[in-house]
Amino acid sequence: MSLQVPAPPSAEETAAAGHPAVHPEVVPLTPELLISNLLRGGVLLSLSLVVCGMAITFFRHPDYFSSPDALQRLPSPDSVPHRLPDVFEGIMAVRGQSFVMAGLLVMITVPVLRVALSLGIFRAQKDRTYAAITTGVLALLLLAFFLGGVE
């Protein structure tokens, strides 16, 4: 005795039987979904850069696995790029620490991008009160970034 499971009807058979074809539901992009996608994408990009940088670093320096003295040099301030041009230069030269730093910079930038996206959403909704508040928050964040680099 064998059991045979009937195959599901094709789209043509369904349409011929008078039933509309089944299409996956399209979810509209709501402000919450836009913000969620931005945050999720930013965290995944940041994590990918950090993991890639760590893999490059340990691949190029296998002595980090066996020598505690060599591993102590890894987090030294002299080996990490401190300026944005140094980070880009290090990425082009495929230096692991530059990839890690780029991942950290992306992680720092994501909340600022979220505020900027919120500002765009509030402006599109013509919500002047929240747009004004968000503009002030964005201005303070940008001011903190620019003044934070001054030594």
C-alpha cells in the first residue's frame, strides 16, 4: 500500500479553476520598518567589518595564536589607525586593524543616520514639531563629532 501525495496545483490550473493566483504579500515600507532595516543593516555591516578585520589580522600574524608577547602588541595605540584617511589607506592595503576600525566607525555612525532618517520621515509627514526637535538633536550630534576630533 503506497501513499501518494497529490502535487499542489500550478498557477495556471488555479487560474483556470477560477481562483486568483496566490502572490506573496507585499509589505509596505513604514517608518518603523525603514528605521529597523537601517539599524539592522548597519549592525550587520559593522559586525562583518570587525570579523573580517580580525580574520585578516590573525591570518597575517599567526604568531598571535602562540605568543602572548606578540598578542600584547595587537591592541597597542600605535598599531591602530587614528584618522579617517589612515583607515581608508589601511583598507586599501588590506590591514586587519583598519577593517576593525571601519566597523567601529560604522557602528558609531548608524545612530546618527537613524536620526537623519527620522528627520526625513518627520519632514515627509509634515510634522514640524518633531522635525524641529530632530534637527536640533542631529545638529548636536554633528557638532559633537566635529568638536570631538579637536585636540
